Amino acid sequence: MGAPSEAEDPTGLSLGDRVTHAKWGAGTVGQVEDGQVTVVFDTVGYRTLDASLVAERGLLERLAE
């Protein structure tokens, strides 16, 4: 019924990863599930993004810890 987890999360991101977005700035991955990535951004709050678009367009960049 469901697609393989690799297909659901092509981003390679995990819960708790710190990331940055060109428009929304830095944030923390709060959930990676069902082909979506939810990030809690420091300045704009929650945003849910399509995981395949994140991977395809490079919308999120993992921050060094």
C-alpha cells in the first residue's frame, strides 16, 4: 500500500536536524513522514514541505552542528 521509505523521504533528513531555507531561514526538522517534511523555523514557525520537491529543488540545506 505505502511506498518504500526511501521514496517517501528522498531528502535524507531526520527528526531534529537543523536546516536552513533561502526565505524562511534556520529551523529544526520536526517530522519526516508520508512524503512530507515539517520544519519548525526559528522566525516563521511551522512549514510542511513536499519531500520530493525539497530534494529536487534543494529547498533545505542541512546546517553544520
